[in-house]
Amino acid sequence: MNRHWNPTSPHRPSRRELLRTCSAGFGSLALAGLLGQESRAATAGGNPLEVRKPHFEARAKRVIFLFMHGGPSQVDTFDYKPLLKRDHGKPLPFARPKVVSSETFNLLQSPWEFRQYGQCGMWVSDLFPEVAKLVDDICFIKSMWGSNSRHGGALLELHTGSDTFVRPSLGSWITYGLGSENDSMPGYVTICPTQSHGGANNYSSAFLPAPYAGTPVGSVGVPAKDARIPFISNSETPRNVQRMEIDFMQQLNRQQLELTGPDRALEGRIESFELAFRMQAQAPELQDISNESEATRKMYGLDNPVSEDFGRQCLMARRLSEKGVRFVQVSHTYKWDQHAKLRQDHEQNAWEVDQPIAGLLRDLKSRGLLKDTLVVWGGEFGRTPTAQGSDGRDHNPEAFTMWMAGGGVKAGLAYGSTDDYGYYSVVDKVHFHDLHATILHLLGLDHLKLTYRYAGRDFRLTDVHGNVVKGILA
């Protein structure tokens, strides 16, 4: 309580005054406790990334998100449409939604052949020959849809659940709910993230406390071999001296907190300094892949200059996940937006990612990690089955494919479907809100209960939407 307040005084403090003058560590905890709300934030003086129990038994412990920025074409990858080939060049026989860039033309067949693979008989195009060999380990959601046809809004919706407001990202909500299994590393790491179409808002913690934000390693345009956590080593100052410096600085910071009351930015800086100090002992080793075998390097495509860059990202994702990082995202950044040159560019994109993705799945499985690691693949929307120009496809948020592997999903399953040409999702439609609710469920989190009070209301990742897609649960 406020040691300056006399309870016999006729002046009764307002709630604002009471909150400002009560002692507190993390402001989120103080506010939630005083208002009688459940809080999953760390206790005062504790580690906000400490492991916390899920709401119920989890099927997955961690997530690796393989983000294909730009919007891969579902009808050229995993959603086989024989009528598209039969009716190539004909008008679409039903009304289409408003397109994004310009009027699209008649139906455009896929330039690639589709074949059936695995015991499940899944159809996959020739773009993904290596991933195709693993379809019996994959759950395909072929009825995805979103609310926004623009990259910026669609990226935010995919990552945060909102296409109009700045909200905490999926990785931030997961780390807030579960903490991290490694207190010497961030709970959420994003490798070579995009700086466009929302940029850092796609991996920010927004109004959640700062320790739950994604930590970027490199950025778009930086080769994966050069992507490093900056300033992670200090050869000039001995470790014991660093500890003394940080202790003194933290003492001043906490004195400031006593004067000002809860201050989310200052509290975030306090924990950031502590985490940065702990990271010096582990991050350099994690980022050094020199101890990986030649067989492993080849499995990820590091022996091929075409796939080497994305292969490094996928290998780093496995290393981080193996060491307890809760959520890792790797980004094939802004390459899948083929309004033209569909054949040329989609083929190049697939060459860059196919071997690394297959290598990641094989590596996780061989190490026994796939069973409790949820791997998610996809982009922010799909493409139209109609042509844009002579060799392109426009944005299509009405239908696209995403897939998951491991982490408690049914393997070898195709869930939902689109119409005969792949323009609309029509059977068992899955919105981003449903996808988010399902990912949280697989991690043992109830999306209705994982809330955070901010600006007078309880927020959650799925806002007032979302249903768990029970049909894909193993």
C-alpha cells in the first residue's frame, strides 16, 4: 500500500492513485491482481519467461512457422483442380470477388503436373517433389480464407488476428501463455523477418509486456549466413564486471519504478538487460552450425547455392527449437507475389524452399522432436485460378492452402475443400481466427481464456471469433 497515505484521512484515493502508488514489479501483474483478474505474467522480480502450465494437456510444446511471404498459389502447389486444366482459357462460370490489382481474365491452368504421393494418396504438384515424399506426415488445410486482399492487412491478420489494429502477434501470445523452456534465450525468435507490409508489427508484443515480443535475427535482404543476434558477445568487459554494472543499473531502474509506479516500457528494459546478459552464455554456440554433420547440411540443402539460404534458416529453427525456444518463425520473404511470371518465379521459389522444408521435417522426426513440435507452412493468402495478364495470378483471400505437421495433428489428411476451380473455400472453411484457436489448443491453451486486460477490456488473440478445428486433431 501507499506508505504516504493516511487511512484516517478524509481523502480517499482514486483507483488511479492507488494503482500508481502501490508497489509492483511488472505493471501487468499489479493491474490484473488489483482488479481481481487472472494474470499469467511473471511475479514481481521474477522471470516473465518462466515455464507456465497450459490450461489442459498439450499435444505440442513449441511451434516452427514457415512463412511464405507474398501468397503461394494453392492451385499450383497442393490443391489439385483437374477442371482448371480442362477449362483453360474459358471464362470463370460464376461470379468472382473484387480483385486487387486489375481485372483478371479467363481460367489459367497450372503449368505444373500434379501427382499422388504416399499411402494417403495426396495430390502435390511437381513444384514440391521433396515435400511430396512426406505427405503421410502432413495435415493439409485446403479451405483457408482471410478477410483482407492486401498484403499489409493480410500479413497482420495472419500474424496478429487483426488487419486493422496493432495487436500482439501469435508468437507473443504463445510465449505469454507458456513462457520459454530456456531462460537464457528469448521465447520467440523470428529469423530474417520482413520489414514491409506491417514490418515489426507482425512480431511485436504490442500491449503485452516487452519480453514476449519476437527477437529478430537478421532481416530481409540479409543472407542467412550473416544473420546474427547483434552485440551478443563482449570481449572488452569481464563477465563479473558486466554483472556489477547491470546490478547497479537495475537498482536505479527499480528506484524509478517506486517513484512512478507501473511502467511497461521500463519494466521491459529491466528484463531485456537480464535476458541479454544470460544470452551471452548460450546464443553464440546456438548460432554456430560448424558442428553439424555434412549429412545434416546436405539434408537441409546447404550444399546447393539455390537452397542454401533458406536451408540455413530451417536448420537454425531446429537448433533453436531443440534448445527450448517456444516459437520460431522463418520467412521466405516477399517472393511469392506472382502477378506475372508465374511459371518462372514460383518455380524458383519452390527450388529455394522445397529441400530445406523436407530436411527440417525429416530432421525433427529423426530426433523425436516432430511429435511435440508443430510445424506450420503458409502465406497470407492464395492466388486466383484466373489469369492476370498472360502468366500471372492475382491475390485471393477467399481460398488458399496451409499445412501443419507434428504436434498433435492428423497426418496424411486433407481437411476442407475449395470449389471446382479453387476460387472459394466451400467445405469446412477455416479462417485465420480458427487457425489461431487451433494452434493454441494444440499447445494446451484455451483461446477463450488466454486473455490480457488492456485499456479497460480483456483482449485475446482471436478477439470475439475463432473455433478450434477439431477435424484435424489427432
